[in-house]
Amino acid sequence: MKSISGKIYIKVALAIAIGAIGTSLVTSVLLYINAVSSEQSKAQALIEQIGATIRSTASIALYVQDKELGQEIVQGLVINDLIAGAKLSDSVSLDVTFGVTSGNKGLIKTEIQHPFIPNQTIGELLIYPNRNYIQSIAKQNAVNDALLLLLYSAIVALFVSVFVHKLLTQPLQKLTASFLKIDPRNTETMRTLIHNENDEIGQMVQGINDLMGELKSTLENETDLRIQTQALESKFRLIFEQASAGICLIDADNMISASNPAFNNILPNSSDDTTFIQLFEHVDQLSSLLIRIRNEESVNHLSIDLKCKSLLGENKKWVHCLFSRVTTQRSEVRQSDTGAQGPLIEVIMYDVTERAEKEHKTRFEADHDALTHLKNRRAGEAEIENLLQTVSFLDLSLVVFMIDLDNFKPVNDNHGHDAGDRVLIEVGKRLQTVFDGKNEFCSRWGGDEFVAAYVVNEVNIDEIRALAQSTLDSLRYPIDLSDDVSCTIGGSIGVVIAPTHADNTKDLIACADKTMYRVKQNGRGHFEIFDPDWI
Amino acid sequence: MSKGLRTLMFSVAAMFACQVQADFYVVVQSDNPQAFITKKEAVNLFMGRSRAFSNGDFALIFDLPRDDPKRAAFYLSLTGWAPAKVNSYWSRLMFSGQSMPPQPLPDELAMINIVERNPSALGWLSQPPTNPSLRTILVIKE
């Protein structure tokens, strides 16, 4: 139960009562003012009537100058409550007074006619009304009226409050009670409210029932839909969580906003504060790819093989990633919610370490000589092509050594192919130590032929000669074939310089070949630098 | 001579009046110095306002009995009042005890006798007085 002032019918009754009291008070004041004036005029009329009744006697008293009779008259007048005092006088000598004769307000003056001579004034009668009495009567009347009004107001307020209680509050209380039993989350509790009378409350109840019916069916539909959605969602969740592929979403700041267990298995190093890019070694490539997929409308999918960053001692891991821009309405809504820029990117990744390693191995095998592990001829040509481009682009020079071993065939013939292989491996190691810098390489061209090349800023013939000589010297050291057998070989080197002598691979190699044969013809064991004048 | 003439004139007038209507005669003793009075003075005397003649001499006023029809006619002629009103008038004055109505006499003969003997007396008659010791000082027409 709420406090009593919370109830409508009490409020209505109080409001009516207060209004009625206010009105009654105002009305009472007006009534009082009105009553005073009406009582005064009534009293005046009464006094005039009284005056009229004694006028003939007063006339006689004045005529006969009878003071006693005059006294009798004024005393008789003052007996009346309405009259405070009276005075009877004439111009000659008679002057009788009784009661209070002060104050002229409301004074009633009556001229007394001569009893025998018409239209002749013989004296005057002054009557002083009792104002206090008149006012007290007026007040009494006003108070009575006010009390009556108050009583009337109280009765009206009581009746109104009873009716409001019966017709409005009680039905509303019942309605509220049954309304409170309704749980908006539980459609079972939504029962039709009952109000039998066809008044405003009945119409409201009808409205509520209609609304509740609508709400109930909507809620039931909603519930069905939610159950279906939940079933669907759990299926999708199952697919997401049980997928063998790692799946994640990347937001505009390249942070991983969602990921499945497979993702975390593939990349155990990922944590909440690392960006997606930081997980891989190809940072530049990856970030440019992400920018592309975000900004190019035509590109929806991109795929790439990435090498994962790994801790020390861990095997390098490779993943194949498929990037797709997620463009659903929901993602747009989410952007506007979070204020993030750019769409989300979905990444699906497979662990391709095994395949990548196999590819890597295959590529290595394709590019390298199996015996010396130097680059093979094909890879060497490609490397020269590459370096030529660099050189021409940066205005540098490329020095190429075409190296052929001397006295190799006798070793092969005398000590067998294994010994020959060992010599080739040793030569490869020695050349590798000479040409192991950046923009330098050494390749096995075939048989006992090797090609080495390096980039220089400026062509210094002396330096080239020195390097060619030290290369020849390194080849002349004896090579151990077994514990007690060793052999000594030598080398012939043809040197060409690009772009001085040629600006393409084919011509460059041809020049180097020509120079190397010239060295062979001229007695081996030394080097020569290509000279265009030979032709 | 002059007295006789005046008497004659009065008599003629009285006769004339008598023929037309009944007049009333306010009389005093013939020794009274008051030659005549006005009607107003008569009203003042008969209605109790005044108790003296105009020369200041005390006046002793006499009336006929209340039930005399001539008295009713006299007062009607004098004041214009009905006898009941006249009676009421006197009742009020008698109530205060200050004024008394004129002394009533049994009839007009008694009136003549009283006035004849008293020089202060004042009375009234329905006939002109034949007695020489009485004098009419006012004739009131009906």
C-alpha cells in the first residue's frame, strides 16, 4: 500500500476540498461585504419604518412641547437593537436625546410634520443606527453562509471521492494488480485483462488487451526466430571453431579482433596487443597488400604465402593466407559505432610449412649445383642478368671472371671421379670465400668451368688484376685427395667488364669465353682482360 | 351704536351661516379683553399646545363630552381630525402625564353657565350665544 496521498480518489477529494474551501472563503468575504451593505440597507429601511410609526406621536410631542412624551419616544426607539441612539428636537426648545448619538454615519433624519398644518415642519427626529449590531448580524449571516458552503463542499468532495474511488481507482487498482502479474519476458503471463463495463477504463483495457495480443504474437515470433538464429549460430560457431584453417578478422588498425582456435594453434605467439603484421617476417609486403585490399574496390581477394616470425630454436613456419574484405551491412554499422576507418579484413590461413619447405628445397636444387652447392649455370646467368640491371640502373660496373681449371683431367683420370669431385668441391669452397659479399656471386658453369662476378663503383684495373691474381693463387694451393695423397691444379681466367665490354648477358659471356680461350692458347695459368681490339 | 351694529352684523352673519350650515362659536366671558382669536390660536388652545390667550392671561378651556356628536363635528371643523384620532391624540398626551385635555362639560347649557361666570374660561357652542355676558371670538365654519 502506498501512502494515502498517493491515491487518486484522495487526491481528487483533497483537490475539490481545497478548491471548495478557497471558493468558500472568497465567496464568504464577498457574502460578508454584500451582507453588510444589505443588512445596512435593510436596517435603514426598518429604522425608517420604525421612525414612520412614531412620527405622528413625535409630531404630537413636538406640537405640545411634551418633553416626557419625547423622552418616551426616543427611549422606545433605542430599545430596538438596530438603533443606538435617537434625538428628537425642534427649533423652539424641545430637545430630547437617548442612547449613543455620536457619529453621523448612517444617520437617519426624519422631518416631523405639524399635526394640523400640512407641509409645515415642526421639528426633526434623528435616529443613529447601531452599526456594530448590524455588522455583527451581517457577520453572523456571512459565517453561517460560509459554514453552509463548507459543509456543502465537504459533502461534494466526499461524494466525488467515493465515486472516483468506486468508478476509477478501484478498477484501476484491480487493473494494475493484474497488470503487475504480467512479465514482459514471459508471454505465458500475458492474459487478457478483465473489465466488464464499457466505460473509458473498459476502452483502455480493450486497447491494452489488443496491444498485449500484438506484443505476445510478436514476442513469440521473436522467440522462435531467436531459437532458430541460435541454432544457426551454434552451427556456424561449430564450423568456425572446428575449422582446420585458421580464421581471423583484422580491424582498421591491423589488430586481430576475432580468431578461432586453429588460428591460435598456427600462431601461438599472437596476443591482444600485437598487430597482424608483426606476426610475419614480410612486413613491407604484407602491409602494402593490406593497404591494397582496403583501398582498391576491384580487389576483393588476395592470397600470399607468409613466413611466420618464430622464437629461437623453433622451426620456421609458413602459412598460406587468403585475405578478403568483409563488406556486410553489419560491418558498416560497426564502423560507425566504433569510429574505425576502413573495412574489416577476413584472413583464412593454412599451415603450409611442409609444402613451402619442399618448394624451397626444390628451388634450391633447381638453382644450385648438387656437388659444389654453388649456383648452377642457369641461376648464374639469371644472376648476371640481375646484376646487369642493377649496374645499368645505378651507373656502376660489373666485373665477370670466367674461370677454367688447369690440370683437372689428369686428376680425374689418375685418381678417379671421386677425387675429381673432391677437387671440384674444394675449388667451389675457395671461390665461395673470395666472392661471398653482397652483389657478388660464384657459379659452376659446367664441368671444370666456373663464373664469378662482382659489382664495383668504379673500374680500377689494378684492383681487378690483384683480385684475379689472388684468385689464381688460391687455386694453386695443393688439394688433399686422401690422407697421404694430394694434387695441385691451376686456373685460367678471362676477365670482362660490363658495360665497358658488353651490356647484355649473352655478349658478356661470349667475350668472357673468348678471353678465357685466349688465355688457354697463350699457355694457361694466368689471366687476361678482354680487349675489343682483338678482333 | 357701534356695539349694536356689530351685534347686528354678527347676528345677520350667524343667521346666514345657520341657514347654510352648522357653524361653531368659540366664546369667552364678555369681560375678557380678548376680542378675537385666529383659528390657529384656537387649535393651539383646544389641542393643549397653549394654555394662555395672546395677552398672556391664563385660559381655562372647556369641552363637551366625548360622545357628543357635536363635539366630533367641532373638532373635525377645527383640526380636520376624526374624533377617534382626537381621542388617540389625547390618550398619548395623557400617557406622559404632562398635558390634559380640556375639561368636558355635560352640555352646552353648562358651557354657557361656566363661561358666563369665569373671565378666564374659553368654550365653544353650536349656536351663537344669545346671552350678552358671552362673547364670540371665533366662528368656525363647518
